[in-house]
Amino acid sequence: MSEHRDDASRRAFLRAALGLTATAELWPGALARAMETPASYRTGTIKDVEHVVIFMQENRSFDHYFGTLSGVRGFADSRPWTLPNGDPVWRQPDGKGGTVAPFRFDAEGTNFPIMKSLHHDWATGHAAWNEGRYDNWIPSKGPLTMGYLAREDIPYHFALADAFTVCDAYFSSVQGPTCPNRLYLMTGCVDHHAKGGGPVIANIDITQKPDGVVFGRHWKTYAERLQAAGVSWRLYRQGTDLASDDDSDGGMNTLMAFESFHTAKPGDPLYHAGVEPRRLEQLKADVLANQLPQVSWITPPRIFCEHPNWPPAYGVEYLARILDALTANPEVWSKTVFLVMYDENDGFFDHVVPPVPPLSREDGLSTVPTADERHPATGQPYGLGMRVPMLVISPWSRGGWVCSEVFDHTSVIRFLETRFGVREPNITAWRRMICGDLTSAFDFKTPNREPPRQLASLSADQPLPNQAAFNAYKAVVARRPKPVAPTSPPLPKSEPGQRPWRPLPYDLAVDLRRQGDQVELVFRNAGAAGASFLVSDRLDADVRPRRYAVGARRALSDVWPTDQGRYALIVDGPAGLHRAFEGEASSDLETRLRTTKDHGLRLRLKNRGPHRLELMVEDRRDGAHQAVRLSPGQAQTLDFDVAKSAHWFDLEIRGDGLRHRLAGHIETGQASLSEPGDPAIVSSRS
């Protein structure tokens, strides 16, 4: 990790700019304790977890924070989404005939650290998504949406990713702002059935006011379900002065939006656990006294929440102190899972199109009902929203792993369900099918097998900065120029290298065959988890992409019209699955790609047409070619050894007017390596 060592003078500058007192102990000390403490091992299952601590921060997208991190699906993605105009997703149209590409924010030369938030409401979120076309980011959010940070800007976040596990397919729950997303975390829904004062799609629906007025909601929260089941829980909040930026929960304690909590009185169990202020000092005291609850939520004051207008460095100050508190007692830490995620992406761009349920036949198909994912007034889907950072910090997730199973905020509740057995009925069938329960991010069976990973040296600052320190810092930074999106930024470069890959519950296939004058796509799911597929028609930019949701061990098929006998379809699925089918329906080539019992790859090609086919099959990973000649009715099977490429594959079939690309990963049930990506984003998709 020597290439990532921080520049000492830069750290000194940051400490001085923030107005803080330097110490060399807090960051590396807590991080070292977290890495060096072995996991408690009694059963080798999730039952060894006794404490789950949940810390949700604010308004950052995955690419904005981790797009340059090695071994994740960031800027090195070799198969990014293609826009309707044929450009890769990185080249976002500005609505004026030009494009805006990703660029790195100048965190020291501009006022970026205190830059105001971008548009991130329901309307602009859906506008940027644009029914899956994903080409309306600049008109909806503005050009600054394409800005990102690198390791030098947020070294502690990168250090945590290198030490533990980062999830690169964790999505916000709703294409909207803070409060609806936090409601998914705390209740599993936004009251889509409108039985408890919802549905909530805007902050104003539940925001606490400085005078204490709240908009009472009255559906059941997951905290109340834990209370009824006898599972201990607590919410740690810094204070209750809603007008304060450093002595409140910043309005982020969404429990206070519910009548049962804002009417609770001292002495009531809900008041004691969810309303009464409990600062970080109390968290550390509870850890030292072996009194940490089974489930804990933490809400920070505004200046520490990382929401634009407040610097990421302030969020690190708070995050580091939480880790310091949790690791103060090694016995407690050995039984603790610490989950760090962000509520939504603010207005910051992320290049992965989120899974969204089909709400009509024109949208696609699903093996489970999706009506409760439709907002009744607008008719639009609630989510999923865009990708956000998620870090899984625990003795069972050490080692710098990446987990690429699809998750959202309800996955946190699902993890609690799996561990404590308290079910949340608010979570819809579609979300349960598409989003996992986080367990794939852990190694419960052999958590202590590998020694701790060596990290770069880091330093930190204390005491915790207050409002006065922030105001002084803000006055200095405010004199800097505002960030501006450059007209021709250099291509973002991801850090080189792969990352250890957690095994995933996917076993997916997508086949193409002719059906009369149309072509049929068949989606097969032989895995243990549901999957969402997105399909675009490259010959008709006006046709909106279709979405297909396929449950575990289920299948779906759908037909697509051809354009004067031609077809050009792109299919994207989870964990890097990609199919590109282009050709003449009259050629009638049937492709069938499957895994073998020994985790190899088998490609079956069948000529169902009346004419001889001359094909060339290329393994794009090593450049090997193989000629295939098929007479009418003839089939041929080709086997590929993918063990040498960590079970990643990328095949291309070419013929007269025909081109099929088949790429993805074969899951073996064992750990693997992330996909080798391009060092810089590419100018074309395939």
C-alpha cells in the first residue's frame, strides 16, 4: 500500500485549516484494534454476532467517493451502460449539444468542502434516471453532478475499504431525498399503502422544525418491532437542539417523525431508547461497561454528516470516534458488526443504472407483483435509487474485500431479521427478491483465517470540532472560487489491481432465439437470489429500456420486434453480467451459455436457419479465436477454462452481420477476485 501513503505536509495543511489539535493516536489506533481483534467464534454462523451498529451518513454517490478505488465497479468498469445516442454513460448530454464527463473536484483550490447541495429531490432523481435511459443528469442536476474525489481527498474512507469490505452494488432505496431513504432504513418502506400518513417522498413530509413541530406518522417502525420482541436497541444522538449544527441529530432521527416517539415521555421505553440524547461519550461508556445493545443506530450532528455544505473531513472525525468507541473493549468488538452507509447520492452522478421494478407490461416482466412499488399519485416507481457507498466493518469482514450482491437500505433490516428473527412486513416482495440481506459480505465460517492487512500510516485530530471551529474554517474556504466542471477533463483513472471478491448467490443465464419475425430473450435464474435485468434496444432510441425481475430458480421470456429483420439488444444484470446481441433474425443463431459442474463455461451454438453459418468465437480475455461452421440444424459446443481469469469471462461471436457478446462471472461458492478493469474509462461500450 506504499503508493497510497499520505503526504505529511498535506495532512498538516488540513489540520490547520480545520482548526483542530493534532494527535497521532485516534485514527490508526482504532483502525488497528478493529483489524487485529479476532472474531468471536462459537457457532461459525451469524449467531456469533451479538451487536449491530448502524451509521447512516448523507448525500454521496458511490462513484463520487469510490469511483477510483481499485477492484470495484467504478471508473474502471469495462462494460458501462450505453446511452440512447450510442455514447457510454460517462459522456452525459448537457441538453445543448455538448457533453459533460467525470472530473475530479479540486478539494483544496476551490470551496468544494462547503459546496452547497445539488438537486436531489424526487422529480430530478426520476428525471436523471429517465425510465432507465440514464441520459438526463446534466439538465436535471447541473454539470457539477459529474465531480468525484480520490484517495488523497478522503484517505480514511479508502483506508476503511482497504481494511474491511466495500459493497459496490448497494443502492439507495428511493429516487429521492434524505427522509424517504432513512424511512426505508428504519421502517422498510415509506408507507406505500398510505395507511400511516404516507407515502413520504419529500423531506418536508416529516421534517422536524426548530420549534419542535413534527409531522406525525403512525406506521410501525422496526425499532418498535425489536422492542416488542425483546431485542435490546438504542439510538445514539448528539443532542436535541434542532437549531444547532453541532448539538443535535441534525433532524436525521426519523423516529421522531412518528407519533409513538414524539409523544413519548421520560420513563417510557421508547423515550429511553430512541428520544433521550446519548452522545458518543455514552456509546464508549456502554461499550466499556459491556452494555452495548443488540442493535444501535447513530445519528450525527449536521456538521459531521458529510452532506454537501459540510466537509467529508468532518464526517471522518465523527466516524473515527465511533470506531474508537466500539473498539475500546476488544471483547465487545469481537462480537460487533458496524455498518456505514449513505442515505442517497445527493445530486452526484453514479454510472450504474439502478434496478427498478417493471410497473406495467410495457416496462417488462416480474415473477412477483410490483404494484406496491408504484407511487399512487405520480405512477412512478419508488426505487431503487442510485448507488451509494457502503462499508461493512467487523471482525468477519476484514481483508479489503468487495461484495457485489445487490443491496439497498432494507437489506440492513433484512440482516437484523436474519440475526434476531424479527420480521419486517413493510418490505415489499420485489425488494425481498432483488435485494440481499448483507450476509454475503461476511465470512462467518473462517473469519480468523488470514492475518490483518497492513495499511498506510494515518493521523487524526481531536478534540471533536464544534460550530465555532467550523465557522472559522468556512470563512477561509468561502473565499476560494466555486468548483466549475471543465470542458475537457482527463479520463478518470482507477487505482490498479483487483480486490478479493465475496462469493455471491447468483447463477444467471440470458439466451436469445428467433420467434418468427421477432427475437426472444430468455432469462434463467438457477441461483439462490433474485435478479434484475435491464434491456435496451440499440436500433430505436425512443423505446424505453425494459426491466425484468426474476426470482430464484425461476425463468422469464419476452419477445422484441426487429427493425426490418435486424436486432440489437443490450442486457445488463447484477455482478457484471452483460449480453449484447446484434444481427439478422433470418440468420437464426441460438446461443446458450451455461456453467459446468466443475465451474467451467460451456457455449452451445445452434443454427436454426436455412443457411450455413460461418462464425468466429473470440475469448476477449486472452485473444484466442476459434472458427465455427454450422450447417442448417447443426449445433456445436465449446468449452472454456475460466479458472485462470478468476472465473471472469468475455466472449464474442462474430459472423456475417452478426455480433454477440457474452460476459460476466461464474460463481463457484468460493472467494474469487474482482474483475480486472480498464485503467481509464473507455470511449465506447463494446
